Amino acid sequence: MDSQIERLANRAEQLLHKMRNDQRLLIAIAGIPGSGKTTLAEILAKRLNFNHAQHSSEITSPHYKKIAITLPMDGFHLTRAQLSAMPDPEMAHARRGAEFTFDGKGFYELVKELRRPITSESTATVWAPSFDHAVKDPVEMGIEVPREARVIIFEGNYLLLDQKPWSDAAKMMDLKFFVRVPFDVATERLVKRHLAAGLAATEEEAMKRVVENDLVNGKMIEDLLKEEEVDEFVDSGESKSEGVHT
């Protein structure tokens, strides 16, 4: 994984150096549920911030500002109230995490906002939604994107989906990475995650959720992926014990 992270970081840094100072580098990291997207995004951001700090005169400042931040797609979950208002609320809640349970248009608008020049007054600070796992709903203006953040790493299941509005947002990305993982590896990770998060009381219940929702979503993600538009595929690892994040 270290060599992959270094390679991805180098690609990002080389591209960033070619961009104007008022531009942000937008990176999309996608993959099926349980592939390791969150882990990869967080490690890549840390590596970019570390490399940047090594060459910055501000490194000794306690208020040193990071150049890279991660923006999970989780903040664009539809609320539980919105799911309950759907024609089949029971099905909507059971399938939470499927593409239709996300605010794709809202995500597209955020990417469009971050694509604007940083010098614009309207983009001095951009706010993105986060997700509160305690209340199981998104939080508006939960993540601050300051003007100093030149690298935005988005991560989520549907970022490279060949379906509007996700495909429109993907066109604005500078780099697109897809995390590959065998379905059996993802299955074991997801069962453990659902049990740890309290989403399932038993292993059987967790497996049912994985088979009837997560893997269905995973197949859609792989089926609607334009491989030729992916800049690099990242292997999540063969070990079933590796990674427990999305």
C-alpha cells in the first residue's frame, strides 16, 4: 500500500504544480462498499500534507494550514425524514446506501462550487455537509473547506458512476482513482462493520444486509464504471482482515 500511496501522491503533486494558484486539484476515489475508499483517502491526504509541510516555511507554526482535505460522500445521504416520505419508505430505509438514497444533485453543486477560482469572494470558504453517525443523518455545513485547501479528495461509492448527475460531477475531477477489492473480501469487512456499528445484532442479520443491499450496490458500481476514464486502479489487498472502512 505504501508504494501505491507514494505513486498517487506523486501524480497529484505533479498535476498541482502545473495548475494556477487559484485552482484546486479535485480527486475522486470510488469503489464498491467495503473496498477501502475512506482509508485510502485519509492516508493520501496525510501523505500530501506531510510532503507539503516538508517544503513549507510555516511548518513550525501551530496554525499551519493543511493543503489537502477529504470530503466523504456520506454527507449527501438523504435524511431519514426524506426516506420516510418516499412512496415505499420501508424499502427506502432498508436500501439506505443505494444510489437513489443520495442527493446526487447536491454533490454536483458542491463540486461545481469547488471548481471555481479560489480568489472569488464566493469561494473564500466553502462548506460541505458531514454525516452524524450518532443521529444517523447528515449535518449541513459540517465540513469547512478553507481557501488554503488546494487539494480536495472526494471519496464515495458513486463518484465514478456513469449516470447523471454523478457523471457530470466526475467530468470536473482532475484525477479519478478506483479501489478494487474481491467481493468476498468486501463481504467479510462489511459484516464486521455492521456488527461494530450496531446496524445488525447478529452475524446472520449483518450478512443479510450485505447481500441484499451492499453487494447489490457494489454490482451496480462496477457495471456502470467506465474503466477507460479511470486514471488509476488501486488494489485494496487480498487479505480479508485488511481494512474495515468504506
